[in-house]
Amino acid sequence: MPHPGLGQEVAAVAVVLAAGSTATEEVLLEHATGELASFEVPQRWRLTTDELPRNATGKVIRHGVRV
């Protein structure tokens, strides 16, 4: 994501497909903080049950995803 001072910042879109999933931004942030360097941890999150838009080869169309 664009950032006015830093140029860019990390954002994440989590697709939650499991029925009854307990995933929350707090749970994901805690996990990311334990696994990633501080500058890699997303500052913005979006949880969704919608599938991500993909092209014909199956790659995610990133400009079609909004956080």
C-alpha cells in the first residue's frame, strides 16, 4: 500500500474459507509478529470469505484486491 512518508507499507488480505473459523486480525497479527521481521508485519488487514481474483494461469490479480 502507498504510504505518504515511507513510500510503501505492508498490507495483507486473508481469505478465510473455513466455516466457523476463529481467525481475527489480532490472531493473525500475533502470529505474523512472531514469524516475521517487524518491517514485514502488515499494518493493514482485510479478512474476507470471497475468493481472490485470479488470471487464467491462477495467479492473484493484485490490482483487483483492495485492503
